Amino acid sequence: MAAKPNPIQLQKDLSGVDYPARRGDLVDAARSHGADDTTVKALQSIPDREYDGPNAVSKAVSEG
């Protein structure tokens, strides 16, 4: 089972994202905020679709 990022830290790493956003946008935003490998890998593993907000991203990460 892959490690899951801390949900609070995940939202900090995604601060400033303009939603709706696709997986690639989220990964790029997290990297630009200095996210750790756990967060980046978790975002890379979510389905490549449009996410309408932070809650949708958190849900996808927790289900992944």
C-alpha cells in the first residue's frame, strides 16, 4: 500500500491552484510549492481527469 500524504499538507502544497484543474496541473503546483515525494507520487497516481476543487483532490488521493 502506497503512503498517503498528510491531508493538511496536501492542501498547503496545492494552494493557489485554479480549479478546475487536471492531474498534471496539480502535480506541477505541488512541485512548485516544494511538496515531498509522497505527495507528488500520490498526485501522479490519481485518475487523469478534471478536479473541481481541493475536496475532490483529497478524495481521489485518499481512494488511490
